[in-house]
Amino acid sequence: MSKTVLTVDDSRTMRDMLLMVLRGAGFNVVQAEDGQDGLDVLKTVTPDVIITDINMPRLDGYGFIEKVR
């Protein structure tokens, strides 16, 4: 069973790069467009790892991390 990674980044290019690399390494990847979207995703998915950007609209990476903790 592969591990699940949640990527949270407002940059489409960065999300695409992370998706390509992580899937290529055998991970299941779930994506979110900003911190608020990431919190919404966490209502239905329990990732093993979260990779987040810091500067994002609606809810930045620091706020996202604080709410996840």
C-alpha cells in the first residue's frame, strides 16, 4: 500500500511538478490549492505527509499548519 501525500500550493506549476515527482516515486498524491482548500481535503483524506507552501491566498501555510495541529 502506498503512502498518501497532501500537497498544498497555490501555484499550478508547483502542484504539477510535485504530482509528477511524487507519483513517479510511488506515492498517492492529493492536491489542494490553498490552506482553506487543504483543510477541506483533510475532512475526507488522512495523508501520511503534508507538503505546504507558505504564501497563499485565503489561508497561508502558517495558518494551515496551526489549524492542522
